[in-house]
Amino acid sequence: MGIILKKKLEDGSMLGMWEITEDINVLLNQVKLSGTELERFDGFLSHARKLEFLSVRALLAKMLNPDVKIAYNGNWKPYLDDSSHNISISHSKNLTSILLNKTKRVGIDLEYMSHRIRKVAHKFINDNESINKNDLTEKYHLYIHWCAKEALYKICDKKDINFKLNLFIKPFQLNNKGVIKGTVDSEKINEEFDLNYFKYDNYIIVYTSKV
């Protein structure tokens, strides 16, 4: 299917989403891989990992141009080799997403909602956070928390952050889309962020940006 969303946001960010329905050869024809990228691509043993890798670069090509390349810092945080934008990337099941901004830090996460999240909620929900216990909405509420914390983790450069101890999502009214507030409180960072969330099919997407 290819690109399903390319949207300029109010804060100047650009949000893109790609739904993977193509095979590897189709995606390969839509990207221009460098020698380093091709070597990395050939090293993947997983077919799904190859599709993910190509979909990210195909989406970036549609959002900017095919010549922009993705590099990674020591924490495996992605950046663009031409320094034209800050970038955050997320992938789950058949969807890939990218958030770009020329001047602000960015963080995005998307997740396909499965039933397993209740089993691991104790690893990222702290005692001060409020979760809706209604059987019909608890899973949705937990996934918004998880995605929000992933987005915070990414925007803060993945530096010494524990999801349960250092990240807090303030109580919010549950809707199909909205804005929630999250805080990061660690030895190096103490900041509050506005996080936008929305639902697409059975996926949750949360993103944030800040100077």
C-alpha cells in the first residue's frame, strides 16, 4: 500500500506513516541504498526485519528525498546525515512511522495492540499512575501509556531512563485521539512534555516534540 499519511503538524513537524503490503523487491525499487545500508540490509536474517528497514527508507524518501540517509549515534538514536531535520522512527507489525522537525527534538512510537500488554504492565506502570480497569478500555489505556513512555524515552536520547521510575503519565480522559502530559524525572533530565495520541485500526500512535 505504501504511504498512508503525510501530514504537516501545527508545531512544524512532519508526520508520515507507511503500511507494508509490498514484497522486498518492490520496496527495493523505491529506495536508493548506500553501500553501508546495503551491507546492513544483506546482514538481516529476518524477512520482516528487511521489510521494516526498507519501509523506513521508502517513507523517508517520500517525506524528504531519496538521497537523505539515516545514521545512528552511540545510543542507536537515529539522525539524518545532512542534519536537515531531527528524526524519530517507530515500527510495529505492518506499520512504519517517522516524525521530522527542523528545529525541535522529536519522539514517536506506534504499537499494534495485542493482549500481552497486561502481563507486562507492572514493568512500566508506577504506583502514581492511573489506569482504567474497565475490561473494554484497560488494554487501550495501557498501550497509550506504553507508547507515550517510548516517545519520551526517544526524545530524551535514551539516556539512563527507567520506564517505571523516571517516566510519569498524568491522568487523562480516554478518547480516540487527544493530548496528554508526561514528565521525565531522572538524574540528567527533569522536563514535562505534551504528547499527542491517536488510534489507527488496531494501532496506537503517540508523538511529541520540544525545543
